[in-house]
Amino acid sequence: MDSRKDVDRGWPFLAAAYAFVVTMCGTTLPTPLYSLYQREFGFSSFMVTVIFAVYAAGVIVALLLLGRMSDFIGRRPVLLAALALSGLSAVCFLLAGGLPELFTGRTLSGLSAGLATGTATVMVIELAPERRRRAATLLATGANLGGLGVGPLLAGVLAQYAPAPLKVVFVVDLVLVAVAAAVVLALPETVRTRGRPPLRPQRLRVPKEMRATFAAAAMAGFAGFATLGLFTSVSPTFLSEVEGESNLAVAGAVVFSVFAASVAGQALGRRLGPGRSLPGGCAVLVAGMAAIAVSLAIASLALLVLGAVIAGTGQGLSFLAAVRVVTERSPADRRAEVTSALFVLMYLAISIPVIGVGALSLAVGLRSAGLIFTGCVALLAAAALLRLRGISAAASSR
């Protein structure tokens, strides 16, 4: 096979994007199903958040220990490993008889996402013809968040309208994973192998001269990812217990709307630039939290969807801008280290606040826990906005 000719044709980067979508889709498939697992195995909403948080722990471990592996052994083997872990995760859920299988499945899913995130992003871009590199960057970002959004939508529709709601979803996922693995095997390799990679945690230090900028970007990113964590963990429970909506397809569609809005927010952010989209994203996120809080207070599904779209747009704006600001202002020889630190904080944001919501729900109820969460996220986003304005004012006065 003439790999250069294949790359020039343009199909390999599209195929790599498909594999990326399938991998990320598998990580959010359980979202609309948690209420079914609660009834089946008899655990609380707090346990749902713990099961979800295990995923983030797997991602962080993979990012810290294995983030550079594809630079040494090649993109294809690492992406195949991510798909294999995704398939094993689906098998755990398919055969689940209790909490051990759910925890194992989520851990494997997190490791899969951690391996795929960097590897697949770079692979999509590297496989694109030179004339399509800009489009490939957009495609890689869209594949990541698009896959995360498609997972709940697919699972919600299948669980609501297909037989065996806790089985069919994962059988379909295994078929998609098998197709993706076959596709990846046919792709050309884009790096020359360099032997065995060092298996030690990456350093996560931020240079002193950019800590103020990093802190503001991290605050904005933390608020946005905490919102994504809430919607991909307990939003179906909110819909059922607070909004009175038990249709799983609707639950999946609500989660999908957050990620679709995030993709749209990132597209808008590319036009606005980080100088406007980072503070703008924080302001939009505050507005989204306000809408979500009101929806919980008056039990309005329409307002919850509106809040999800607004918050997702704000998350997309602030996320893309935070990554760009941190990447552009980091020293060249420490760029990967600083960017990894940002992503670790963002994945902590997916897990820790969500566990807090679960714990609070046991003490004050789910509605009150949701209201407290939206207030905290709004305050964090507002603090990030004020910090960004302070940095901007200090820079303009010099």
C-alpha cells in the first residue's frame, strides 16, 4: 500500500476521526442508563456520581503515565489499545451483575479515553492532506466532543425503544468498536517508532511567569468541565426526579444538546479569538447556570434544555480559548507539560464537583444539591471573568 497516496486521497484522516468518535462515544453510553442500574442494583444517586468519577480517574492516570506513548510506539498501536479497552468496557456493562462490573467498566473506559484523546487528535491532523490541515483540526475537536455527545443520544434512544435496554446498547457499541479497529488497522502509521517509552508520571509544573494567566484559564475550564460532568452523570436523575421526565431518549438528547452547543461554541470561538471568547465564555456560562437553576426551582424541562444549550456554548467558548491561551503563552520546551496540567485539572472538574453533588443530595435532596452546584459554578465562572479583566487591565497599563 502506498501510504502517501492514501493520505493524499484524504480518506485516512476521516477514518481516524471515525475511530475517535467511536472511542469517545463509548465513554458516555452509560449516562442515560444509570437510573436503570439504580433500580436494578439498588444504589443511590451518590453512588452514580462515584461510578462516574472513576472514569475521570482512569483518564487522568492514562494522561499522566501514557500520554506520550504514541510518540514512541506509533499512533496505530495506541489507538488500537484504546479501542480494545473501550470494547472491554462494553463487555463489563453487557455482563454487569452489580457494582464491581460497573466500576471496572468505567475505569477501562477512562483509560481508553485517556489513551485516545491525544493520540487520535494528533493522528487525524497528521493523516490529513496539507491542504486540509485546518479542517482536520476542527474535525478532531468535533470528533472528540461529538463522540461524547452521540453516546448518550444513541444509548437513550436504544434503551427507550429497543428491547433489553441494558444489553442492546453495548452490543451495538461492540460492533462499532470492531469496525473502528478494522479501519485503524488499514491506516498508515505517521510516526517512526523510537523504542520503549518511559513509564513515569509527567511533570505538571506551571512556569512562574504565566501562573496568573494559567489560573484564570484553569478556573474557566474547571467551571465548564464541571458542568459537562454534571450533565453526563446525574442529569437523567434530575430529569426523572425533579423535572418529571422519565423518557431515556429525552435524557440522552438533553446531554447531547450540551455537547452540540459546546462544538458550536468552539466554532464561534475560533472566529472571536481567545481575547474575547475566554471572558465571553465565562459570562455565557454564568447565564447558563442561572437558567438551569431556575429550571430546577420551577421544574421546567424547556428551561433546562435552554440552560444546557447556553452553558454548553459558554463551555465551548471558554474551553477552546483556555487551551489556546495556555498553549500560546507556554515556553516551547514546556508546552506539553503545561497543557497536560490544564487537562488534568479539567478532568478533576468532571469528577470532584459531581461527587459533591451526589453527597449533598443525600443530605438536602437532589433539587437543592443542583441549585447549590449551579451557584458554585456560576461564582467560579464570574471569578474567572473578573480575574481575566484584571489581567487585561494590568497588561494595558504597562
